[in-house]
Amino acid sequence: MRKLERRANICLLLAATLFIGILIFTWRFVTKGQEWASFYGNRQIYTNGEINRGTIYDRNGVMLLNCTKGGLIYPSDPSLRRATVHVVGDPKGNIATGAINMWKPQLIGYDLLNGTYDTTKDGSKIKLTIDSKANLAAYNTLGKRQGMVGVFNYKTGEIMAMVCTPAVDPKGTLPNSNSSEYFNTFLSGSMTPGSTFKTITAAAAIDNVDDIDSFEYTCSGVTYVNGSPIRCTNGQAHGHVDFEMALAKSCNGAFGEITRKIGASNMKEYVKKVGLTNSLNISGIKTAKGKFNFPADDPIKLSWAGIGQADDLVNPASMMVYMGSIANGGKAVNPYLIGASSFLKKVTGGDSLGKYLSEATADRLKSMMKNDVKVTYGESNFRGLDIYAKSGTAETGDGDPDAWFVGFIDDPKHPYAFVSWVRHGGTGFRVAGPVAYKTLIALVQNN
């Protein structure tokens, strides 16, 4: 009897082990099956190391890549290829954020029941959210400069344009794998934001400084705090400014004082509150996190951090989403890159990231950013667009300052928020502004 009992227990143990093993395999098959199927050793879907089926289109049906057994087919226009390569990807897979790398299973037509079996042998059609004409306009405006522009629909979350330069020609001679031309600055970069960061400091001031509406400051071009200078750009003296005009004139001295009024702990809270220290998940791509340091025991460093200098580093995609939240009554929407917006998203809004700002604070910032355009940038420079913006001139210590221009347009049919950046570009709105403007005009005309 005892032998039978032991044998029965052994059988039960083996059965239990087998059952658990089946559960583990099933779970891994469901969660990892697409990775197994798209492994490079699968000759059914690769020819000479390149995917041999699947097609990628932009939002309007323009073909951006056709994967065939005879090789990868890109558009005939080399500028269009370069303008979209950071979204589509290169033949060798060196662009980590490219569709060829990120959405391989969707491209090859993988599904849980049939695996990679495909009766047509053509794979699937992927529709991206970007507009290739707008990407091309952005690329041509950036020219040979190192830069970046990103635009998304702050209601639905669709990324309408995403361009980084310099960019490789996927049909040309590819540089070695560690070339900076493969780097997606918009998604993976983190840069000194310069005065664009004053929009975050302004939000924190609205919510935390009781007398901010009566704030006044007289700028002589340089302010000394504990014997150390805080200079405005080019030493420009802005004269008497209130809170609104301090943002419009981008007065460093005024915003240094405002930052000290806000305090280090509130500044730390606000960069978290508006998503700048988080990583976004954009259709499976994790963006870089921003980094900030607000020392409570060093008023000079605290002042410069509130101005957008010091140790401040911001990810462009996160800044773009923050701009969208200002336009959207404080509500932030998660960006995405695959698939056109559904009717439901257009009506109810995209996937929420929560409330970055109160509606009152967002409306106040929106009014101040419109004043920036009227007073400093000139509405005539942005004909055809109801634009709200903030420029930035970021001192990085390795040459001319980097130029930034961020903001949004108030247009129910085209609710777009944007961010543009040109390395060593100098003055923000004069250099990065036209990049954003020409991209937005192309989007409005084509959508």
C-alpha cells in the first residue's frame, strides 16, 4: 500500500509539474511569441538579414517602406527618405526607435493563432500617424543644421511630425553603427531647455506665490545674488516688468527672483507634476527622462535652475506633451505613432496622462504665451496660425547657444502642440521658430 501511495504521490507531483510547466509555456508563448517569431534566424521572414514582407505608410497613405524578398523599397525622393528615417528605420536596424525594430511583429503579420504564416506572403500594412509632407517641410527647413522638431495632436495623441537631423539616407552608404545620425533626439535626447523652462516656473508661481499678480521687477541686465551675477541674454536691460512681461521679455533676473519665491521643494514638485521627470511610453518606445536639481541651500543655482539652465535637462517629447496640456485645459494626453485616430478618440480624447495643471493655471499660461507672441515674436511671423509660444536660448558651454521654440496652435480642426530645437542656433524664435512654423503650415494644409 505504501509503495502505491508513494507512486501515486510521485505521479501527482509529476502531473502538477507538467501542469505548471504548461502554464509557464503558455504565458511565455502569449507574451513572447511575437519576439520568437521575429527572430533573425527565421528565414521565412528575412532575406539577407532584412525583413522581406510588410509595408509602412504615413497617415495619408504615402508609402514609406515596402519590405520585399528582393530588398527594402524606400521612396524615390532622398529628402523624404531622410525626413522619415527616424520613424521608419534603416536597413541595418541601427535606429533603435525605427518601425523596422519596434513593430517587427506587426510588420510581418504575426498573430497568436497563425504565427508568421501568411497566405499572401506580403505581410501587414502599418499606418503611422505622421504626415510625410510635414516631415519633409521640417527636414528642408532644418537643412544641414543639427536639430529636431516634433508635433502632436494634443486632443488625440497622434504624433503628426517627428524629424531629427542630421539623418542618414537609408538607400545610401550607411555610416558605422555608432554614428550620431542614427540617434533620435526627440525621443531619446535630454537637453538644456533654456528659457522654455520658464513656462514651468510660471505655472509653479501661479499656484504657489500668493502675490504673483503684483510682482514687479526692474532689470538692469544683471542681478547679483550673494555676490554672484545673474545676467539676461546679451546683458539686455529689460527695465520695469511685471509677471506677464517678465515671461514675454524672458527676463532672467525676474525669473531668478520668482524661482526663489517659489522655493526648491515646490520646483521639485512641479517638474514631477508636469511629467518632465517621467519616461513616456510612445507605442512601446520609452522616452528619456528629464533631470533637474533645485538646491535649497544655494540661491544662485536655484535661480539658474528656474531659468532653465544649471543642471536642467529636458526630453523634447515630454516638453511637447506639457505644451499640449496647457492648450488642453491642463489635461495631458499620451502621444502615439501607430494608426490613425479613431472617431472615439477624436470625440473623447486620447489616452490620458492625468491632469498636469488646473484649468485656471493652464488658461493663465495660455494667455501669457499669446502675449509672448504679440510682444516679442510678432504675430506677422506666423501668418495663418493662432500660435502660442515660448522661445529659449540655452547656454551649453560648448559654442553658440541652442535655439528652442515650443508651444501650440489654438485651432479646433488642428489642435497641435510643437517643440523645435536647433543646436548652436542662437536666438530661439528667429532660428527654431521658422522650423516649427513651416512644419505646422504643412500639417494644416494637408490634414
